[in-house]
Amino acid sequence: MKFIFSFLLTLISLIVFCQKNDYEVAKKEFENFIFSSDSIKIQNIKNEKFEKIIDIQEYHHSVTRLLDFGLTESIYELRFSYPFDIHYVKGRNVIIFLFYLDGKEVGKIVDYVQYKDEEKQISDKFDSGINKYFVNHNSFYNTKTTKEDFIKDFLNRKVYGDGCGYEMTMIKKIDDVERDNIENVDKYIKWMKSYNPELQMWGYSEIEKLLKKNLIELESEELKIYNHIKERNLFIETCSGCTFGIFKKVFK
């Protein structure tokens, strides 16, 4: 009886290890492809032959948009499937961010959509050329940010828009910061200095409301940023009721 119990325990451990190992091998194969491929190959990833990845599903090119200071961002979303055991497969949703500075590739981020109670999984690869962009950003926005801040901001995706979802409820807080509250004006200004275009728009909107009510005055540097966001008029991720993933310009 003791032998049978030990055998079953060993068998279960081996199955769990193999399942985890299958994912790690598929994950490594996926990253090797992404980090060694240009945008054309990534756009044609469904035609790629992999050893451990069984299939590429739900492939979607969300947007390619020009950001600040010559930086272009492209976002791709997909799901890859891999062996789970002898009879089953599992899938993993992934978001890929590609960055180009003046037409030259300078960075990639692979963001694995987080499961419940799971640690965040990301991988990234950046060329030293991205540093020029960080210098320009810090100079214009009067910040002291790093590559880590850049990655954190872009992974913290924010849909810009009220009434998103089936119930179309109004958004009252962004990152636990209450909207429509003059006491949070410094945080709204900080949002405008973010790398994240959607968070910048949230900051702009909150500041705009306070300005219209004559509740605040912006310093010259803050006003420069405020005007820049409007004049730049990026494609911003928004929603229409239950439809998400819409990218359009806010200002007509």
C-alpha cells in the first residue's frame, strides 16, 4: 500500500512538472521568435512553424501609432496553444509591444496576460537607441524617469472613456485616485507626464474640467504639456459600450 501511494505521488509530480515544463519551453520558443523577428515576420506569425507551440489564435493587430519625439508603437495581441498533457492543450494570451524610433527598432515587450493569483510575467529587449527618447521625454515633461518607468506605464493599459461595458457605469477612480477632486490636481498633472497616452488623456480631461471651473491655474511648464497633449492628438484606446479596443483621435 505504501509503495502504491509513493508511486502515485511520484506520477502526479512528474505530470505537474511536465505540464509546467511544456509551458516554459513554449514560452521560450515564443520569445525567441519575437525578439529575433522584425514586424513583417511578427505580422505573419500564424504562418510560422514552431516545435512546441501548436497554434496561434485570436491574432489581432490593435494599433500602430506615432507617440512623442519620433517614437512609434505597434501593439499585437494573440493566443498561443501548447501541449498540456497527452490528450489536452492549453492556451496563453499575450500582448506584444514594438517600438521604433525614427523608423529604427529600439525595443520590444512581451506581456503575458496575468492569471488569478499568478505573478506578473513579462519579457523585454531594448536597444540603447531608446535612451534618446527617454532623454527627450524627461526634458520636455520635466521628469526623471527610467526604462523601468516606461515599461510600467505601457503595461498599465488604460481605456480612455466613460460608460465602458455592459452596464455603462461611469469611472470614478483611476489607479485608486478619485476623479473630479481638486485635491488630486497634482496627481492629474502627473498623469499628463506619463508615458501612457491613455493615462495622459485622463490627466488632460481632469485638468480641463478644473480649468473650466476656474478652480486652478497652471504654471507655464504645465500649460505647455496640457496644450501639447491636445495639439498632438494621438490615437487613443477607447470604447463604445461593450466594444473595447477602439483606437481613435479624441479631438476633431
